[in-house]
Amino acid sequence: MHPNPVRAMAGGLAGTIVMTAMMYMVAPMMGLRMDIAEMLGSMLGNNWMAGMMMHFVNGTIIFPLIYTYLLYAWLPGSPTVKGTAWGVILWVLAQVVVMPMMGGGFFSMAMGGMMAAGGSLIGHLLYGSILGAVAGAPEARAVTA
């Protein structure tokens, strides 16, 4: 059994909005500059808007569908715990694979070190828990008379 993919994508959109807001509003208060759109855009002709679009496609479509069809049945716990675990998996992949590829270093060492990696972890935990909570929420049932 797996959750409804449309609900998963809705949860992914909500999680991506929260994560993005945190990245651009909360991170600067911590003295961090976290600009995923700039980093992803660097692979797309240095186009910030293309990077932001890629960020939202990943968070709203690709990652929720991977979660729904490949991981949901294998992850332990409630839907929210499953989503949170998916957020941790995404964070590890981002810190070990994506950040070094984009010049941010292993665990964001070139972008603020543990503060940046910790901020990224909080964002990914929020993303995953929102995705899991929305995707796994009980379906509304029609009331019959």
C-alpha cells in the first residue's frame, strides 16, 4: 500500500514552500547564506529562476513520487515518521553528493560548515514531516444517508 500520489505532491509542495521560506528568511538570521536556486541554477546556465524551478520540481513532483512508489512501504513508523525519515535520506544525499558537486563541500564545509549542514537538516526534516503528514492523512469519506 502507498499513499495517494496527488496528496503526496500536495505535501511536497507545502514542504518545499516551508523549506524555501526557511532558507531565505531564517537562515540569514543565523548568519547563513543558503541559496538553493543559485546553486541549482549554476548547473543551468547561471539562471536563478531555472534553479528555483528545478528546486520546486524536485520537491513537488520527483521526491514525493519516489517516496510514494518506492519508499513508503519500506520506511518504518507512521506516515509523518516515514516522511521525516525520507527528509533525513534527502539531507544525507544533499550533504554527501549534491553539495560537493556544486562546490559547497562535504557536509557544507565550504558554505558555513556545521551551521549550514544543521540548517539544511532542519529544512529537510520540515520538508519530510510535512510531506509525510499530508500524504498519509486519512482520506475524507463521503457521508451516505
